[in-house]
Amino acid sequence: MAVNIDEICNGNTAKINYIKMINEKCIAACMACFLECEKCSTSCINMGEKELAKCANLCRDCADICALCVKLCARDSAYADALCKICVTACNACAEECTKHASHNEHCAKCAEACKACAIACAA
């Protein structure tokens, strides 16, 4: 069952617009994070270094979760809030791992920043 924002806000236009704005920010952040995680994962795999395997795997997981989060938020799914919480957890884990490699891998630095921004947007 989809969440009806109008019912939750009792028709309060300001509240409705605020919730929609938060939702749009989460969607935009998830899209950006998805793209950076995919790029980072591919780069880590292509580098062939064992110490980047965990980074690549976390990026792939984070990208998949972000993509699903976009879909659920876009259709106001009843499961969007629950998935956003998972998304925050995945983004924080990915950002932490990517930060370890950011000083010598630009793709990890970009991914870490996108993940941090996504975690903030989805936690709102």
C-alpha cells in the first residue's frame, strides 16, 4: 500500500511540499551515488588489486540499493522509508571503505563524497 502524503499532512500544502522536496533530494543523491559507485566498482575491479576487492563489492551493493531506493521513492512506495534507512547504512559503509583508498584513487574519493552526500539526503 502506497503512502498518501496528502493524508499524512492533513492537506497542509507546506508540509506536502517539504516532504516532496526531501524525497526529490534523496532521489537525486541516490542517482549520483549510484553512478559514482558503479564507476568506482568498475575501476577497482579493472585495477586487479586484492586490497580493492572489498571496496568494489561494497560499491556494487551500494549502487544496487541506491537504484532501488530511487524506484521506491519515485513511486511513493510504502517501503521507501525502510529502504532509505538501509541506503544510509550502505552509503556509510561504502564511504568508509572508499575513504581508505581515496588518497591514491580518484574514483574512490569521488565515490566516498557521493556516498556521504547520499547518506545525509536519505537520512532526512
